[in-house]
Amino acid sequence: MALFVFARAILAGEPIKVFNHGQHTRDFTYIDDIVEGVILGAYIEAIEAATGKTAITEFLPLQPGDVPDTFADMSELVDAVGYQPATPVTDGVRAFVAWYRSYYGR
């Protein structure tokens, strides 16, 4: 949901709430690659690049119940079927922002 929330805020010129002061990591799967595997991604910078706008960030402490870091280990999938993700994060984010703008007219 962060990709959606961040894109909406950046395009609306609103601040982004960055919990744990941005000191955590997450991985994301682009929709076209879900059936084949997982890709690792950073999202705020990629959304800024895709939108041509700079995010307004608001760094906050870690949310209750949240974890500081996540990371998908794809080694078993790679070993089992030779899968390698095909969509770079920047391409996936660019496609998402294009869809978002088309769908919401922003």
C-alpha cells in the first residue's frame, strides 16, 4: 500500500508519513512478476523520478506492530525453477504511476 499512498501524496503535493524515521526496508512485487517471483525495491525515489516531483517527507517513529525490515529470500525459487525477476523496480514504479495518473486523472 505504500506505493499507492506515496504516489497519491506526491502527486497531490501532500507530505508523506515515513515511519521509523525511514530506518527500515521493504520488498515489493510488481504485478506482472507475481506469478513468477518477487522483486526487491525502494519506492520513494522511484516514485519521485516517475512523477517528476519531490516528495514532502515527514519522518516518524516506527508504527506499533510494524517490523523494521523485510526481505524476500528467493533462493529456493531460483534453485527450483531458475526464476529471475524481470521487471526493474524503476520500470514497475513508472508503470504504476502511469496507471495511477490514467485511472485517477492526475
